Amino acid sequence: MAIDSLETDPDREHARRVPTACRGLCKVRREGKVSGMPRPPVLPKEAVDLFLADHPGWSSDGHKISKTFIFSSYAAALAFVVRVALRAERDDHHPDLALSWGKVRVDFATHEPRGLTVLDLDGARAAELAYGGAP
């Protein structure tokens, strides 16, 4: 989905601009038709360690996995944030994203249950894919 396909969502009281693809999902959530996705169990430390060994740049403090991605410009970093955010909305699992000039820090953690789950590892893989074509 191109970033230039943003439209105003008339259902939002403050008329925020949201991606067209998210409008229906946001409305469904507001109407209570979608409950949170069931969360998988916390992964054992060994599974997280295997992931970290296969994915350079990611680190863990035991409760979250983190990586800083480097970009050639602010616009490239912002475009990456949008790609990660759209995937997070689709998966209903949202990382913490810290955007600054030329870099984005991504932190994945599951809050319920507290710890790392397969959702975090899948999100990290998706962030890697989103970064793949970035300048």
C-alpha cells in the first residue's frame, strides 16, 4: 500500500488521517466485533537465544527484543516505521518504535503474558523484511 493513499476516516470524531486499509479494521474494533487475538505462551530462553544467534543486531533483556535500523534519511526511516506499523496492525501485535533522523529502534515484547512469544519473533522477522529494500 502506498503512503499517498491516505484518506480521512469519517467515523473518527477527530478525523485523523489513517491508511485506507486500516479504516474497516478500526471501525470493527470500535464496534467491539473483534476481541484481542489469543496470545501464545512465553518462549523458553533457549528459543529466544536461537533466534538472536540467527538474526544479527537483535538483542534481548529477557522481556523484549530490540534492534536499531539505520537509514540514509529521515524520510526512509519514516517509511520503514509506516511499513512496520501496517504489519503490526494486521497482526494485532505492536512494537515500540523510536524514530529519529536516520534510525529507528524497534522493541518487541508481549505484555500479556509478560515475556517473549512467537509473536515477537514473527514481528522481528517482519521488520527485517520491511527493512530489506530500504536505502
